[in-house]
Amino acid sequence: MLNTVKEAAGELFSHYSAERLTQVWPSRFPAIASARPFARDPRKLANRVYGGRMGNAAPDDGWRYRGRGLPQITGKENYAKFGIADARRRLAR
């Protein structure tokens, strides 16, 4: 449960080394050299692994719609499905 809370805050992404990225996402990071630019950079990593899928189309959507909460809802499509896609905008009103 603690890992879920940490990932929801983006903390877990910030601790991934290049070596760990090749283990967690071998298809996206087949070599240490390809993982190095994303290591310990949570925003860049989230945009790389979640961008361009699950409805994430805008440049920063991977970060904006990363897994959050205990169910780890990830992706713009799923945020919309669960009615949380525009939660920040509604809270700002």
C-alpha cells in the first residue's frame, strides 16, 4: 500500500535508476543507454512510458494522467471513465 501512495505522488518514478528502468520496462528501455536520459526524472519518464497511449495525446499527458490513488488510475481515457479527468479544473473554480 505504501508503494501505491508513493507512486501516486510521483516519488517512485524519481528513484528509478537507468538499470532499474531496463528491468521494469524492457521493451521501452532495452539498454542502459536508452534508459539513462529518463533515470530519476519522473516527469520525463511518465511522459515516455504513458505518452501516446490510453488517450494520452498532448505532450505532458503521460505525467498529467499518471497512476494515482489506490486503484492506480492511469491514462486520460481512464481518468474520464472514472470522472476525474477535469478534477483540477473543477477544484480551481
